[in-house]
Amino acid sequence: MTHSFSISDANIAKLRIDGRRNRLNGKRYIQVKALEKSKAVITSRWYDYSDFVSSTAAKRALANENIVLAKDSYVQLSDEVAEYDGFQTTVVCEQPGWNGTFFAFADGNLIGSKDDVKPIAIFKADKTLLGVNGDHNTWKTEVADLLSSHHLAEVAMMLGFCAALLPFDSRDMNFGIEFAGERATGKSTLLDCVASIAGPPNRYVVSMNATTNALDAMMPRYRHMPFLLDEANLVTLASGSKGGRDIASLIFQLSEGRSKKRLGQEEKAAGQFTFLMSTNRPWHENARQLDSEIARAVADRMMTIKVRRKEKGGVFNRKVTWDSTVADFCQRLSQAIARNHGTALPHFVSFLTEQEAKHGPGWTDAQVREKAAQFKKDIRRWPNIVVEDRVLHSFAMIYAAGEIAIASGALPNSFTPNKSVRMALRRTLSAREQIIEPIDLLRALVDDEDVLDLRNSLTSASKKDIDLASGIIKENYGMDEFLLTREQIARLPIDRTALLNDPEVRKVMFYEGGRNTVKRKLTGHDDRNRYVCINLRRLLG
């Protein structure tokens, strides 16, 4: 309910005040409109009620709005606010992200259930971060569908939606993924794909040229959205010998959503988000001087996935992009993103608010809890594999986000959360050297997307196919065999001798096949590879 009153001022004839009471915490807010004698109207943003308790406070607040009054008018305004009792109760979005049943984007756009009184956003809107182009169905067809069967890309996209589910998780923790590998492997393009769920990548993705203080200022804008950082290796390049400590500090800063409070500083609001980094080298290669406990704590907060060489597709699946180079595929994605972005996250959030309204408060919590618990249950069946609880929970949340995003229509049905998240978890465990038994390493390898399955093939594999494959499955006299070349074994995160001499591995091996034997001739020419031959049925039990 607005209240207008006249004032004695040279330029302004009337002031009008409006008030809102936040349904979530009872706090009161005031907005002032100045009606100039020239008929122009200046509208202030929403201020905390305490900003008008005195004429001095009122003068300080209105100075931000270019509203200048006579001294007596400030006193009159303060008195009128003290007498004002027309506060309407509604949801007041005090910061970006979830505010009760409403989701506030950084640009001030609000999505939520219907309310008798229109909700308001009182934070300073940032119109430069987000933006919408195209429509959601076209984005799904031209961007998201292109990423189907690219399992690491699927996981990155699901991580983006996971940010909006963090308030519905029982644990208060930020987490992220680092894609580490050589240049020209699609890492930056993948960040652009994730950014496209919320806005244009050129405005959304953060360059690691930013300082710690600059990152602190940015974090609140990304609350309950993905925080994307390109070229994280710039941190270590700029810091020299202290780069390892600096990258560790950065990861702790991201996991807390703010930098560590120093003596005399005010407590900073924490930003709750998921984060995704691209880098040329994994963080731990620059942090060998760190204490082992600190290094483990960092690894629990940011999971490393090493990216393949560009000849194998980089972050993308070479089998799916066989008709183009990584550069061509990235260019195709970039062009599609430029035409379509900023629709998927609003679509996802709208779905969550609709379901909460339809099924009652707690629907999203139950969905997240159920799907995350199922994923954890399945992973704990992996024999002899140790997964830190925090790491497992993070991947379970990504899986839950993928399932819910597909159900909402935010992601296409062609995405495969179970397979993709499992693969990413295995790759993370490999980087952490937590797959502790060679036999389990081989079992995980069978499911790798780069294994060459020749059981139903009518043609021989080319030498290039075999060189790029992580393993080969072939039928031999009615028996399925898993074959590995010396080069393929050399790429595994375990010593070749330790693998082949392991008692459990020897139980499933036939032998190391010689050259040019009929049963080992997989190519149309002399095959110079020596193969380790494994009984697939025995291996998988």
C-alpha cells in the first residue's frame, strides 16, 4: 500500500513510499518515488527499513538514487516512514538464487509459484551476466542433443543443473570438476555449452585473469548456478613457485563460496554453487609441495578428470564425432550456442516450482534424496574400490540432477546419467589413484567408451582404430575375449608388470598372443601388435 505526501522542495512536489514485509524472515523494506514538479518520476530501489530511521540515513540512501532533498524534507521523510504501516507481506528475494519458493536470477528476473502480492528483488541487478536468445526446444535440438553420448560433456551439463539443487541437499557444500588436458581438446567449448543453460558464454564464463577479490565479488551473482572458470592454469603461471598453494586456496575459496575471513573484516555472504574449470595441467601437478592431508581435502572438493588427446576426441567421444575433427565439432557447437542460450535453467527452475506447488513442499528434496541414494547404493557394489564419501556424494548429486533435468524436459531423453556419471567417477578415481586392485581396473575398462567392440563387425579394424582404442572385444570360437595391446596397457594408471603379475588378473588371462597368428589378425594387413588375451566371461564374473 503506497503513501504519498507533499514536501517543501525546490524541485520535488511529492514523495511516495511503498513497503514490503518479507514472508520468509519478517524483515521490512521501503521504496521511495520522487515526483518532480516537471512531472518526471524517480524510483529508488528497495531499501532496508533501517535505512530511513533518521534523516541522515535517509539522505545517505537517496544519494545513491540521485534524489536530493532539502534538509527539512529528509526529516519529514524519516518521520513518515516511522508512521508508515502499509507493509504488504510477500516473498522478498534478498539475493540471487532460491528465496523460499522463488528463484531470482542475477538480472532480477524472478520465477516461482503464484502469489497474491508480486514478489520483489532487492539486490542490485546485474544486466550484463545473463541473456536469452532463441527458444528452449531449439537449444535442446541444436546444442544439447549434439552432446548426447559424449559422456564427459553430459556430466558437465548435469553439473550445471546440479547447482540449482544444492539447497535441497542435506549437505552444505560446494563442489566442482576440473577438466585437465592439452590445448585444442574442446575444454573451453564445453564450458561454453554449460554456460548456455543460463546465458551467453562470452558474458557468463569467468577468465582466471581475475584476482581473488574480484572472484569474491562475482560469487554471489552465481548463487545456485554453475560457476565456470576458464584457463585455471593461469593461477599457477602467475604465482610461480607458490602456484600450488594458490590453486589450493582458490579451490577452498570456491568450495566455501567466499574467501577466508581475515581479522577485522566483515563476514561475507557465501555463494552456493557448483564449479567447473578448464586447465592444461591437473591442479595436483602444481601442488606437490602441499601436505598430503591438505591435498586430499582439495581433491575431495574438486574432482579431476584428465582429458584425452585431441586425436581421440578430447572431452568429446571420437566415435560420435568420427566424421569431423574436434575443431570442426567445437565450431558447430559454438555457432549453435550463439543462436540459442539462456533458456534451459529457467525451464528447469520453473519445473521445480511447479512440482513443489503441485505435490507440496518437500517434493524436490525427496527426489534428490531418492535418486542420490540409489546411485550410491549401486556404486558401493563395486568390489574393492574405495570412494571417499564426499566424492561419492558429489557424483550422486550430479546423477540426481541429470535425472531430474531429463524429467523436466530441460535436457533431452538421449542423455544417459547412469552411464555417464559412472564413467566420470571412474576417471576421477583413476586420477586419484583410488582404484586399488588391477582386476577392478580391467572391469572398469571394459565399459570405457573407447573400447572397440568387434563381435558383430563384418570388417577388420584399421590400425588407426586399434591405436586409438582403449581395448578390444572380439569373439573367438564362441568365446568373448578382451584384448589389450602393450600400448593400451601403458596408458593405464598402473604399472604393466604389476597388472600382468597380479594373481586375480592371471586367473582370467589366456596368454599374451604372438604376432600374425590367425586368431589375433584383427586388421586387414600384418598385425604387429602383441595382445594380452582375457576371458571376458571370467573377468566380469
